[in-house]
Amino acid sequence: MSHVLHRSLTQSYPTAVGGDGVYLIDAEGKRYFDACGGAAVSCLGHGDPAVIAAVQQQVATLAYAHSSFFSTEPMEALADLLAEQAPGELNYVYFVSGGSEAVEAALKLARQYFVEKGEPRRRHVIARRQSYHGNTLGALAAGGNQWRRQQFQPLLIEVSHVSPCYAYRDQLPSETPEAYGVRLVAELEAEIQRLGPEQVMAFIAEPVVGATLGAVPAVPGYFKGVRDLCDRHGILLICDEVMCGMGRTGALFASTQEGIVPDLLCIAKGLGAGYQPIGATLVSQTIVDTFRNGSGFFQHGHTYIGHATACAAALAVQQAIAERGLLARINSLGEQLQQALEERFSTHPHVGDIRGRGLFRGIELVQHKASKAPFEPTLKLHAKVKTAAMDAGLMCYPMGGTLDGRRGDHILLAPPFIMEDRHIDELVDKLEQALNTVF
Ligand code: PLP
């Protein structure tokens, strides 16, 4: 009997004992092609010698020093690198241990910014339905995933939710993608007006939506419209790139692909690639200047801020991605993957849509292609796909449909950047085997 409080109390999990490049290995010696990086984490695959060496060296030198006593070399070096890579005036980095913490920090940075700026009435956050920003209470409040929120609702701060940008289901047949984007920005503007612009502090969104929609990029112009709207009303724009950032979509920061720079940018998963738990919130010069000219202090903090070993791991991961030219391969590998998925599955009666950007791809499963009717969530189709894929030696990341039936089950693919062309066939073959088992 396991004494671990696992996610599921009814399921038993194989024990992962090793990692080898694009594969995870369980205690029985079975190898799984890791086509989702867990949840878009393991972008450098498993067992990377350069990262292992960096972690070993850092642990031997200095594993940890509390950030209220010391700065550390790896923390400074990683912040320098990220600030140099980040667009616009995102010149500061606040380190945390994961994605939810990065979002919590962004929300608190936004709130404190307005308090210090003399606009304490600004407290409302606007987010999007069918979004996920993490599981801590602040991040959960921002998220719009009803299934995750339901029972915790009484504990959550009030957040307004507007429509996500989800062309496959919500763009009208009479609309161009651009016109659809304009309509969504108008909806956001109406919500800002309803709340009173002087009371709104931030709008938060994922540039390419991961877990809740399944690798859905916005339509052209949508994020530019959002940025303009936020600027017009003095509202901060938070981009949650916890899943889609750090190269996953073919650019280090997905928001740059939309031609915008947010005021706060959250990253995590691909930052440390799973070698250590780490996340970060990139913060604009304007926000930091406001703090500097005000209290001189950010009223927040966790014990593991800027953990030296975590920073050393992330630094080694990011250096490996740069030195090995992996970013340049993501777009071409992503195109090949999209093509292979379309060739194999576009005529499948239960595949409604195949989409994504870079090495971030999603497949939406439907009952009927023409009507796009989703399967009943009670069928738990996504769980069946996950089990069948694991049986076939494949890790993919399936998610259930929404409770309101506004989205079907989907399969998220986020394979490691080190994958080779031949791995695309392996991925698609194993996925086909899994889908054949389920349907
Ligand atoms: N934001 C997004 C977009 C995510 O996808 C996730 C996790 O899946 C989070 C935040 C929360 O990150 P974590 O699970 O590391 O707390």
C-alpha cells in the first residue's frame, strides 16, 4: 500500500525509475515516449548530461541560501539571461517554484503597483472562461475552469470571466478571424466598462491556451487589440506563459509572436524543464520603478525564492537550448508534426480539430465532426485515451471536455525539443494505436 496521497485514490500508477532522452522508463523496464513532457515540462528530454552536471556542481557548491539573507550567482545569472531575452522593458525577474506561484506573484505585483501608484480602487481581475492559471487560491480564482473551481468557489476572490479566443467553436461562419478578434476585444471592453475602468487592475490570458483548450492560439490581431485596450484604460496585461512559454511555440516568449509585450509575464514549466521545480514572473521596469520610488519593497515571498540549485538547473537548460540551436528546430518540427497528425487523423470520425503552434499541438475529439458535438464528460474519454496511450508506450496529455459542453475532450502534445524527425512517426503510430483501442 502506498502512503502517498496520490491525485487519484482509485488508480494505481506505474513507478517511473529512469529517463533517457525522449523516453521515461518504469520499474518493469517499459519505455514511454514522452510526447507531452508530463504537462509541457520536459522540453529538454530526460537525463541531459549538461544539466545533470550543473545541478551536481551547484549542490556541491551551495544548494540553497535564503533570499532575505543572500543573492546567489546562479540566481543573478539566470535573471540576467532572462532579462536580456525578454522583450520590451521586462527587465526584472521574480523567482518562484512553479506556475501557480508565478501567477500569484503577478496578481500581487499588480495589486501592490496600483496601491503604490495611488490607485487603490483598482482590484478587479478579468480573465477568460476555459482558462487555467494554477491551483493556489488566487490563481484558481483567475482560472475559468468550472470543474477545478466548483467546490472551492466560496474561497475564491471575485474575478470576471470573458470569452476565450477559440475560433474552432466560437468564430461565426460569417466572420473573418480578424473580425472575430475585434468582437472579443469589444466584449472585454464592455466588461471593463461594466466594472468601471478605474477599478480594474489586470487582464490575464495565455497567448496560446494549453490545458483548458488544447494548444489554441489566438486569431491575428486579438492580442494587439487587448494590449491597446489595456493601455487605454491603464490596466496591466499579464501573459501566463507557464505552459506556452520558453520556446514551446517556437519563440522564447509566445507573446512576442503576437507582437505585444505584457506588463507581467509568468513562466515555469519549460524554464527548468523538470530538472528542478522553478518558475518566474518577469516584471516591467515601470512596475519596479513604482516600487522603488514608493515602499522599496515587494510585500510577498516564499522560502524557496531563487533557489540556487533550481536556478543553476534552469540556467543550464536555457543555455543548452541556445547553444544547441533547438529553438530554430521547433517551428520546422512542429510543422512536420502538424502535417503527420493531419495525414493520419484528419479523416478520423472523432477528430474535430488539429491545431497548435511549434511543438505545442492539440487534437479535439468530438462525437460528430459536422456538428462538433462533444462527447458526454461523464464518459471520461480523456482518461481512456490516457490509459490506452500509456499501454501503447506513449505519454500524451488528454483533458476532459467542459461541463457546459462548450469544448470536447482534447489531447495535448508537447514533445521535447530534442526529438528527431523519426520520433514523429513513433508518436503518431502510438497515438493511432491508442485511439484504435478507445474507438
Ligand atoms: N498557468 C498555466 C497556463 C498552466 O498550464 C499551469 C499548469 O498547468 C499553471 C499556470 C500552474 O502551474 P503549476 O502547476 O506549476 O503550479
